[in-house]
Amino acid sequence: MRYRKFGRLDWPVSALSFGCMRLPVLDGDSGKIDEPEAIAMIRRGIDLGINYLDTAYGYHKGNSEGLVAKALADGYRERARVATKLPMWLVESESDPDKYFDEQRGRLGTDRIDVYLLHGLGPDRWETAKRLKVLQWAERRMAAGQIGHFGFSFHANLDSFRQILREYDNWAVCQIQYNYMDTEYQAGKAGLEEAAAQGLGVVVMEPLRGGTLANNPPAAVQSIWEQADQQRTPADWALQWCWRHPEVGTVLSGMSTMEHVLQNVASAERSDDGLTADELALIGRVRAAYEALAPIGCTSCEYCLPCPHGVNIPGHFAGYNGAHMYPGALERARRFYGRAEDKDKAAACVACGECLDKCPQELAIPDLLGKVHRLMSGEEEITPR
């Protein structure tokens, strides 16, 4: 295992960290973790040098933290740091952080949580954190020795990310989505660099875009990978691309099989080797091949926003394009869409037309949002191209 500088934290972090959101399950039920296999996988990862585990209150329907505690028994707790997260969508009063934090300590079987993150910050949850004095609460817990390092995971736009960095000085860790397809998505490359410049340890999540960059690439993409002088798996290409950024502390992988653990650790052992100029150019061609599969020519310029009815137009188009671009992505996109409130779905568009003159690509936005809703709700299927 290779180890990397982790912001201003005083310990090196393994290049690969273990995400405990996609552990093996029984009967296809995410709440039924295959405990013997999951424990064996986590322990094998630690034996091979992984020293950072990431879990959260809601992962595996609330069962991930308890599984992590079992995996860290028998002396493994001293060999790895554990990060978990405060479920910000459930925080409604100043007493809620105490309630969830103490429950999580009980699940994890520990008095001290090494890294504690505010889960999924964006504009609304950030305002909630400030209004309910969650930051002051975290500082009290740190002073009491119950939190080692405090940070946040993030799912919003770059402006929101910058605001969160600017308005609080004591962040130690941030967790962002970053991969070779998402260089400008959410915090993106600019957010990565700015967080690292402020001394935060940066955890990269979704390096494989939920597995879609690793699973059976489209023929147009596979033909490009096959032109490489050094053959790699698609997963290895994606991981190495993340590790080439010196600002990245650790790359988080949600591993579902022992084979994933062994393959990803083998990749991490080469994480200092870097990529050649020719290999980076090859990845650029792969990115272009994926983008050519996108049916909606949205550039995410956001000129169409704000929508008077609150519709996240670029976000819906990104989800629709992703479902066409990546094998297996439609099922995942439908799952997230199904969980959304009606006001957050594409069907919330009332075809007022205010966005039409603003779109530099001259997209028929209301009609396209209708297509998004029909695909995501299961009324239509993807037509082979």
C-alpha cells in the first residue's frame, strides 16, 4: 500500500480507502449485509494496508456502522481510522446532533469517532448547520476528545462549496465526487484544489462513478482502451487518474466482493507511478467517446437557472445523459429519481417557457424534461442507438 499526505492531519492516509456503502448483501436486500464476507473483506483490506474506512448513519439501511464495529474487533480497531457522518437531513433541532452522534458511537462501539462529517452538505443543509449551531456542537465534542477531526461530504455546486469553505475555518476533511468524467461537476477540480490549498484532507468519492466507469464499457470506449500500450482494467484507469492529482488524499472505493478488494489494492500499490502524456490523452479520448453518447446537448452552463418553479434543469439532463452513456446507470438513476420529492422531479416543469430564450444551445427544455420524466419513471425505455 502507498500512503499520502492528508491535508494538515498528522498521519498519512492509505491511497485507497474502504467505502462501506456497497458491501455484499443477501437476497438483493441492501439492509441484509453478508456479514462473514463483509468482515473478511474489510479485514483483508486492512491487512493489505488500508487505514481509512468510511461509513454513515444510513448506509445499508442503518446497518453499516454496526458491521464496521464487528469487522474492527480482534485488534483491527487500532489499525484503521473510521469516518462516519451526521445525517443532516434528519437534523431539525439543536438536540439532534447529540442524539445521532451518541447512537452512532453505540453502533460503532467506540467513545471517539476519528473523522466526523456533516453528510451531503449543500446550500439548505449548510444553512441548517449554521442555524442549529452544529459547528459549535462539533467543537465541543472535539474539545471533549470524542471527535478527532471534523469535516463534510458534499453534493452541490462549486459556489456552495466555496461558501462552506469560506464561512468556517476549522474544517479538517472534505469528501467530494471526482473522476475523469466529472472534472467540473459539483466541487470539481477547482474545489479540489481550493480545499487542498486550505489544508483540508480531501477524500475522493465516486472515482468509478458508482461503478459505471468499470462495468462493461460501451464498444466505442472499449476500442479506445484497447489501443493503450499498457493494458489496464477500466477501474484501474479511473483510479490512477484520480491518484495523479497531488491534492487528493485518499480515493474511496465501495467494494462489494473480495476480488474488488484485491484488484483495487493492487492498483493502489502503483498509485505513485503516474500516467504518461499518451495515457492522459487516451483518457481524454475515452471521455469524448462517452460524451458523444449523450443525447441532450446540455453544457451545464446554468443560464436556464433559476427556474421559477425550482426545477434543476441541468441536473435532470445530466441524469438522463448518464443513463444513456454508462452501462447499468439507468437503474441507479431511476432509484434516486424515485426517492425524490415531486417538487424535485422533472415533471415539476409547467412549460412556462422562461428558460427557452436563455439557453445558448437552443434546447427545447420543457419537451426534454418530459422525456426525462418518462424515462426515469419507467414509462419509456432507452432506444438502442
